[in-house]
Amino acid sequence: MGNEFEAQSLPEEGVPPEFRAGCHPAGRSQERIHVPYRSPCDPCPPLPFKTYVVPPNQFIVFQPPNWPQYPPEQALRCGTLWPALHSPYRPRRGREGEAT
Amino acid sequence: MWVYEKKLQYPVRVSKCDPRMAKLLLEQYGGADGELAAALRYLNQRYSIPDKVIGLLTDIGTEEFAHLEMIATMVYKLTKDATPQQLDAAGLGPHYVAHDSALFYSNAAGVPWTAAYIQAKGDPIADLYEDIAAEEKARATYQWLIDMTDDVDLQDGLKFLREREIVHSLRFREAVEILKEEREVRKVF
Ligand SMILES: [Fe+2]
């Protein structure tokens, strides 16, 4: 019996590089992939995978002082003063051929 | 599908004739943070949540129906022998004219249950946070219900239900941790 927390094996082909760890300033991707159960009796062809976002707030219990900051103008555009809190969102529109 | 066991999850004893308490208990029957809302919320969200946590939502959603039965039993015991006059004195006159002594999914103020109380956002983190919040609100509701009665037997059943909310909240927070894991990461316990 495998570890229940073991990652599922995923179809590697067609998985864009943005999904792999490393695109976030803190060194981890904010997007996660899961593959919903596929039945041999499904009426439609399966999507390759689905994605969801785990924003960086999920990893911060209480923000410590003196974290690196964006320059003020960039902070105004980003919505936060701290790169570690920034969460980009890739709109699903325009991700044709990719599952959402 | 479900397998039904014709018994309660935890014995319900009500020792004090107090129809007023039936009205208050309806908050956990058909209220926003009640057991019906909880069961329907979890059993619906589970379809679009990642596979790893579907089983948890199924298990907890099922248990919420067992809790709903316990609340129903409490309300039934407190109202089945009440006269219309007694129901009226307990604030259940409006309930009586609509339902006789039948149970109905409304909250303590008589507002009928609505699906607007629950959500399925599709975003797994958002959905699980709603579930965690619902459990904590239900725990608080049980506390205030316990405060409203001096029937130690009724308090006993309510204390059991309150404790289950605490356990469920932790399980949902564990589910968030599971979904935060990166797919390549293997977690060792
Ligand atoms: Fe619960």
C-alpha cells in the first residue's frame, strides 16, 4: 500500500513549464495540478489535468518584520509591498489546449 | 449510496419539558451554520475538489446527517407533547400555523433554510476555508445553545456535537495542508 500523500503520476507530455516549481519568488510555483478520476465510461474525452492556486498567504502564519520590498511604484501596481506576498494569476482565457 | 443504521450516532436524552428550547435548537437544524447546511455543503463540494480530499468530504458530510438526526430527535422530543398553546407560548405559534408540530428546516427565528447559506466556489482552497469557518461557527452555536438550557442531559448531547465540530475543523485544515503540497513532493510521516 502506497503512502496516501504520494503524488499521483501525471502525464508529463503537455504539462507546461509554468506548472513546475520555481516561477514564484519564494522558489515554488503557486499553481497545483490534479487529475480528476477518469472512468472508462466517461462520455467526453478527459481533460489532461486541472489546476488551482495556492497563494503565498497559505505559507505565512504571521509576517515577520523587515521583508524585502518592491520599489514604491511597483508596489502600487502589484497590490502589495512585499514580493513574497505577490500572487500572479494566469487567466484561463487564452490557455487554449490546456486544461483549467 | 449510503447504508443506514437505525440508531443515533450518540444517544439523545432530553429530561426537561421545555418547548422554548426546541425553537432555539432549530438554529442547528435549518440555520445558516446548521447541520443541514453542513451536510449539503460538503456532499456537493466533493465533486469538484481534488481526489485526495473527496473521501474526507464524503465522510464528514455523512456524519453531518447523523448530527441532523440528533437535532431532529431533540426538537421532536421537546414538541411532540406540546399543545398549540404551549407552542405559542414558546414562540412557535408561527411554526404551528404553517407546520403543526412537524419539523421544518428553518432557523431559530423561523427563517426557512436557503441554499444561499452554502457555497461551492470550485477553488479548493476557498471551499475548504468556507468549511473550516462553518465548523467554527457551528461550534460557537452549540456553545450558545448549551448556555440556554440547564437540562444536563440535553447539554450532554450538545457537548458531543460541539466536540465533533472541533474535530471536523482540524480535518479540513489538514485537507488544506494536503492540497498545498506540491505534486512532486513526497511527504513522509
Ligand atoms: Fe460538523
